[in-house]
Amino acid sequence: MAGPKRNIDTSVFHRAPKTKLRTAVKGDGPYILDDAGNRYIDASGGAAVSCLGHSHPAPIRAIQEQATTLAFAHTGFFTSNALENLASFLTSEAPGNLTRAYFTSGGSESVETALKLARQYCVETGQAQRSRIIARRQSYHGNTLGALSAGGNLWRRAAYEPLLIGVTHVAPCYPYRDRGAHETEADYGLRIADELEAEILRLGPETVMCFIAETVAGATLGCVPPVPGYLKRIRDICDKYGVLLILDEVMCGMGRTGTLFAYEQEGIAPDLVTIAKGLGAGYQPVGAVLASERIYEAIVEGSGFFQHGHTYTGHVTACAAALAVQEAIRDENLLDNVKRAGSWLAEGLNMTFGAHPHVGDIRGRGLFWALEFVADRATKAPFDPDKKIAARLKATALDHGLICYPMGGIIDGRQGDHVMLAPPFIVDDGHIAEIIGKLEATIKEVLKG
């Protein structure tokens, strides 16, 4: 009997095989061009990845030079100058006692690595009973099984639930929907931070290994910064009970919020921080975990071996590209431009959409902003999920020459829609105006208002 008809247009197993994709052929600064000659302004950096845009000469040159001399050397046999230099750069720039860098190929691997490193730290220090992980609802930490287990997005978890490890989830920092009418932001932050302490006590403090959270919540909640004092209280709770604090900055880190590490703005430091995306700016797949000296020393003075690794850990060409990206950001003062262009973006979004009947909240930091859409501003009622607002926004935006990052299910995995903007750090005021203008046309067409 004949099987189902094969799509003869492609042999690729695309994520959405029924969707006909446009073919990208060229990058030009903050723009991507397709094979039909259409030009799109990349207002989300893909998924907050392309922080230098698509044709910056520094990482291109670094990749060419590194591949010419040494493209790859397995870290089970060798270190390399690219690996050592990138680690030195990152650890010298990271506030706190984050003195060691372990490299990966991306964000999910970075989260897996951090979780395993936290576990081995507990074992090496005689605390083998500590294995429990606490995370937050509606968080996203990656798509490998460990990272997916930590994540709190119900839609992403649903199909794989039987395969996931047990992780408990507490409240996210989501003041637009969860702060009480008579509650200050500070009081709200303390209240939801105290949920972590209650969960630690419920599980038994001696059993809890770590708490993992995005410093600024990303795609599955929509660019939500922590309220003042929240992360300081989280840090205090973790210290009180000997729980490791892992901050996930895969999306919000590496300058996206205006400082190289997003946690710098909170007056704390984690025990482990995960980075990727903007680390290599899309020029090579690369991620990292930065670990505190006490975690490193526990491994060195214990077994002397981190029982974890991947073939492309510390990939030489990827590390060379990432170092070139970070040096370009530093040498071209692009973090100053993130702050400057971020203020233009914030002002433009609020002027254009601040009174829109279907925009409930505008939030973000640096060049990391989102609009949350509602059917009714007064009640904050979301749109019916069957309207597929996020999917329609994405498709319509492309028709208008705009790449943005809409997402549905931000409230409970099914309800709630936002659109995220994370443009390259190289944008100027003209680019910001173009982004807002094209987004306005997109929203008008999709929401008819």
C-alpha cells in the first residue's frame, strides 16, 4: 500500500512541515534578504540572537582565520588559544566570583550543563541528598529533556511529560497580571520571592539542589524584568538554605538589556549563569556556563573530573567567532547604543501603542521589549486562543518586511499573546522608526484597530 505523499519541495524535516518558508539568501546589517528580492528588517534578531546584525566583518574574519589554522580540536585532548581567550574575556567581565567558563553549542546545552554541574557540586561536597530543582511557571530554559523539565511552559512540556524529571515550579515575576491592586512593586516582589522559601521548606531544605530562573523572562512570558528587590530576596533565600542560584541569561544576556550580564542591574551574582544566543551573535553556534570559584574548587578538590561533555564543547572556530563578537561590542561601544536605541524603542512603543485598545502592557529593558495583547484592556482578558493572534502577527509582519517574535500561551500555555522585539545592537533611530512603523501596520491589519 502506498504511503503518504512526500513533500517533493524539500528533504528537510522542518519544524512546521506544512508551512512554506521563504528562502533567506543574504544578510545586510539589520536586514535579511530572500531569494525573491524582499528585504526584512530583523527586529527580533531571529530569537534574540543576531546582536551584531548579519554581515559584521569582525566575526566573519575571525572564522576565516581560525578555520585556516585550526578549525577543531577535541577538548579531551587539547585546549586552544580561542577557548582560553574567550574564557578569560567572559570571566573578567562577569560581576561576582564567576571565575570559570565551560563552553557548549547553545542555550539548551548550557542549561543541561548547569544542572549537571550543580548536581555534581552537591555530590562532591557531601550533599548527595540534594537533587531537587525549583524553577518558575511559564519559564523557558531549552528543549533538551533536562532543560525542558526545568522550564515551566505547559504547552512545550505537554507531549514529553512522561519523560521529564520532577521539577517544581513557583510563581514567575509577572507584575502585569499578578501584582495586587494595592501592592507596591517591592511588596509584590517580596511576596512571590517568598514562594521560593515556602517551596524549599515544603520539599525539605536538605533536598533542594538549585533554583533556576531567567533574569529577565524571555519568549514564553515576554521580556518581563524583575521588580526591584525580587532577585536580592531570591539570593538571600538561596544563601539561607544552601541552594545554588542559576540565572538563565541565554536570551537576555550578553548585552541585550544594556549591560553585558543582565544580573549586573540587580546588585547580585548567581552561582552559575547560562549564556548563548548573543554570545556568538549567530555567526557560530556557541553557549557557555560561568561557574563560581567554589563550584570549580569542589570539583577540582574532589573527583577532579566533571562527568559531562559533548563533542563540540569548546569548539575552536565557535570560540574564535564569539570572542570577535564580544570584542566588537566592546570596541564599538555597542552597549551604549543598546541603552540609547533602547530608550528610543521604549518611547516609540509607548507613544504608538500606549493607548491601543488591544495592547495591555509594554515592557522590557535595553533592546529587549514586548507588547502583550488583550481582548479587553480594562479586564486584561486575553484573546481567544483559536484566533491564533501570535501566528497571524508573525505571518503578517513578514508580509510587511518585518521579522518579529510573537508567542502565544504566555498566561497558561494556551491563553495570552505577545510580540517580542530584540533588534541588533547596531540599529539607529531610523531603524527603530522603521520597526515601529511596520509593527503598527502589522497590528492594525491583524487586530483591525
